[in-house]
Amino acid sequence: MKTKPRITPTPSALTLEQAKAAVRLSNRMSGWQRTDAALLQLAKTNPGFDGPSCLLKVVAVNALYGTQIRAVVRMANHVEGVLRKHDAATAGPELVHDIADMPFRTGEKERRFLSFAAKFCHFFVDVRRFPIYDEAARFMLHFHLGKNGYPSSKDEPYKAFCEAFARLRAPLPLEGDRDLDRYLWIGGMYARWLRQRGSKNVLVNAELLSLFKAPGAEAARDLDAMLPPEFERPSLARTPG
């Protein structure tokens, strides 16, 4: 019988060893490393936010991270307009909210592109000031901080996310600005896989899916070290050696 993660209603502290284990796992993912390196290189070679630069950056984030922007030219024009109104050097979560709220045309289903906007600002504005926002990261923040430590906000969801992110990061002597991003994403994806791995279609990044299914001895130890103690361990996470 396959085990599923148990989550207690009380907050669970994040340890430095859990975060370090996630970093070691991320270092095994050549595809992810290359994707992020490409986006950071684009940020370096195209530091501005004129029309062509915004279009290049929107296309890159959308293609490499699958943020489901169909109207890429319209989004690029929107991003350019938003950044004209903000000082990118000092802007906070409001920049992500404004980018996420791309105007819709009549008959289109309205949605907020928060995941895209956060990734855009993360790679092209400030890696440290704008943590990556997605379902996996939100799941782990809620798990570690509980409702009181990460209260929901319909009006300013990314601001609430950033505050929770900073709250979880504060006591940890992390070496890199992106170490917590790595933990939240891999940990959240691993938790999803543990819950859904009996299903035919598990919504997990393909590179991570291969790692979860056949981690090898060292990666299995890192997966076990990364997983909070409140979660039930799958048998593969105990691979000897």
C-alpha cells in the first residue's frame, strides 16, 4: 500500500538541513539549471524594459516556465507600460500585482497571471526581492507557517506570500538568495507526487518526476532529509547505500 503525506494542523519549523538537501537535489537537475541560467543571462544582456526587451523576456519566461500566456505581445506591451509607472529599483509586491492584472478583451475569461508576473520580476528585476510564486511554494509555506503565519489575502496575494516567505527565511542562515525558492518548489512538488503518484497523470515537472521515481542512493537520502518529519516516507526514500 502506497503511503501519503500526513500534514498536521500545527506549523512545522524548517531546518537548514532540509533547505540544503533541496539545494543538493536542484544541483542534479541540469535542465532546471540551464533554464535559470538562460533567463539570468537574458537579464544581464538585456537589462532594460523597452518594447523589444519586454517581448523577449515575456516569451522566455512563458516558454521556459510554461506560464500559459497566450497573448504574449499584449502581455509584453502591458509589462512595458507597467514598468514605466514603477521604479524597478524600489518596487515591491505591487509591481507583481500590476503586471499580473493584464487587461482583458471583451469575451475573454479574466484571470490574474501571478505566477508569470512573479517569475518575470524574479529573473528580470530582483532575484531576492521577488521570490517565485506558485502552487508548490504556497503549499509548503502554508505547511510550515500555518494559517496564522501565512494568512490568505484575496486582494494582495503576492504581498502576503512575500511576507510569509520572509518569515520562514529569517531564522535560517542560508548561503544563497534562491535556496529557499529551491526548497519550496522541490518540496512542494515532492509532496504533490507523494499524494498523486497512484494517478495516471501527476502534475509534476518532468525532470523532477524522473528524480522522484528513480532517485539513486544519494538523491534518495537527500529526498528523505528534505521531507518534513510529519510526512510519511515512501519506501524508495529509504534506498540503502
